[in-house]
Amino acid sequence: MKPTSRIEGFHKLSQNEKIDKIKQMAGLTDDEVKILTAQNVPMDLFDRMIENNIGVMTVPIGVATNFIIDDTSRLVPMAVEESSVVAAASNAAKMTRNHGGFHTSSTGSYMIGQIQVLDLQTPEFASHIILSNKEQLLKLANEQDPVLVKFGGGATDLETRIIGTSVGDMLIVHLIVNALDAMGANAVNTMAEAIAPEIEKLTGGVVRLRILSNLADRRVIRARAVFDAEMLGGEEVVEGIIDAWAFADADPYRAATHNKGIMNAISAIALATANDWRAIEAGAHSYAARNGFYTSLTTYEINEDGNLVGTIEIPLALGTIGGASRIHPTAQINLKIMGVKGAQELASIVASVGLAQNLAALRALATEGIQKGHMKLHARNMATQVGAVGEEIDKVAAKMIKLGKVRADVAEEALKEIRKK
Ligand code: MEV
């Protein structure tokens, strides 16, 4: 294991020094650094990516440090507009290093395509007909994507469900597809559309929807870690974190915010790698409600040494090949910085950072609250908003922090005073 994710004093380096450090550590070329720093973004790429393209929305990328995941050191680029997220994740990861970092496991990369069959007189009977023709339907599905099949993926199973709805019973066919390193939406949707006419022929029913489900509960990643009690601040803090978690576990109002904090990390890495973060969000929240009530995606316990043990279990439909991840140069560079080889490795990183992010939020909430940590960057943003430039920004921010008031009117006043001098 190369100890590369621990960079002493990284946050204290200037922006250029940080870029140089990551360039050197990840082996980036000058051209890659230009792309990463938005100096050389090929606009025609975006014109091909979406319709009516007129520009780009730039979001800052920060690198989370200190992560050891499955015995491998990882630097993790996160694309996020919110202050404190990157620092909080890095800080939480530091508290796992003496205990081996994060360990993960997964169910594999299986996605579900849904086919809705209507107008059936005898849905049970139709279900049996579909299941007895499974091999033929899977073969037809797999003919749609010979490349995926060649690499060991493709449609592996068919399942049926009869659901009662407000317009009557429906037969829902689930096509299970091993998407390997792709997110899988294109492959699954193409396969579902291809087998639909055959399902109509076999059952005499009418097929309407043929679309992937974002409740990717066959593509679940689990991560666990031991967080050092002493580094967390001692027994009382550990107990406070347990109480904070139990609140989320029992109450959907709190669970929504608790899980939002997890998604601060998860969506940030999904965005940095040009993955479909809306799909990930939909999957995470529906999985959190899979037992009929909405609850926390993480758990916490205290082990025999008094340390805090945390776990996360979450569906992650992430791809490293195909789609925007493949063609977006910044996504490719971010994958290079992480040193990621495939979707499973990426998912193990994403789940681990999600757990770290959650732990950091709970620790802050159970102790000093989150505002203190937010204040410094927030104050700098506020200073910029009122027109401070260069050295004025830090001076205006420092003044607001000293006064304990981070507000536009206070910033304006401070800026006036500084300019007078
Ligand atoms: C803010 O973006 C995220 C938190 O609200 C998460 C939480 O409450 O657990 C701090």
C-alpha cells in the first residue's frame, strides 16, 4: 500500500501548490492540468453532449485526503459548491487510519429493467408463461449488447411481480442485467425495449413502460470503518454521535437531513466523474425507505475498545465506461487522480466517503454545531459578494469572524473601513 492519501498540511498550501502536488502525485500531464483548471475545456464536446448548448456551469473540485479504502490509499476529487464538505470528509477519514481505514463489499453491478404488462385477463398465468420462456427472452436481450456479453456481463435473469394499483392489477417483469463497469441505463433500456414485443406475443397483453429502475438494490455497496474515540473527542462525543444517529434512524424528518449529508459526498464524487447523480440520489433515498419507512443509510455502534464503528449500505449505479464519464475529459482526470480501475472500485470509494461525510456531520452536530466550521469560508464568500478583492477578502472575513457576525451589512461596513485606511 502506497501511503499517498495522507498529505501533511495539504490544506495550508496555496491553490497553485495544491494543483502541483496533485499533478505530481497522480502523474497528470500539463494538458490535463489545463483541463482540470478549466483553461482548456473543449466547448464542442458540450455541444455534442446536450441540446442548445451555450456554455458550462463551473463547480469547484476539492481533493479529499486521508482515505485508505480496502488497503489502498485514495485521493478523492469532489465537485461541490458547498464549503466545509471536503475538509469534513478528509478529517473524518484521518480518524480511521489507525484502525485500517475503510473496508467494503458489494452485491455486484446488477441493474433492473422494468417492463409493465397491461390488459391481462390472467396475470398469474401470463407470469408463468414468461418465466417458462426465460432463456429465449434473455437470449434476445443479450443480442442487443454483444460487447457487454463479451466482457462477462449482460442479462442474467428475469423475475415477475403482480402489483395491485389504482387501475387494477399489473404484471411487472424485471430484467436483471449485469452492467459491469457501465452505469447500465442504455443497455438495460435497449434490452427492455427489445424483449417487450416478445412478451406481448407470449402473454397477449399490452406492454407500456420499458425502463430501468433507479432503486438499484442489486447494486448495493457496503462500507465500514472504525473511528478512533480519542480523535473524535472522547466517550461523551462518541455517545453524542450515537444519539444523533439514533434520532435519524427513528425519525424521517431527521433522516432526510442525515442522508442529505451523506449525499454531499456521494453526489460530489458522482458529479466529479460525470456520473448521473440524480439516479444515485433517487436510488439512495428509495433504498432508505425500502422497509416501508424512511430511515438512515448508516449505522453506528461502540466496540469493545470504546471506538465508534460505522457502516453504510447504499445502492450505487456508477459507471467508469460509457456515457458522459467516458467523454468528459475532467471526469477522466478525476478518475485518474483516484486511480480507479472500474465501477466497483469507484463505488467502494464513494460509499466510504459517504460514511466519512456522515460521521463528520454527526460529530459537529453533537458538539459545537456546524456553523463554526462553515463560518470561515462563508465569511470569505460574503466578503467577495460585497465587492472585496485580493487581500481585502481575508481582512473583511477576519473582521466578521471577530465580531461573530457574518452578514452582508457587516461585510460592507468592514470593507468601507479597510478602503478608508
Ligand atoms: C449540510 O449540507 C449537511 C448536514 O445538515 C447533514 C446533517 O445534518 O447530518 C450538516
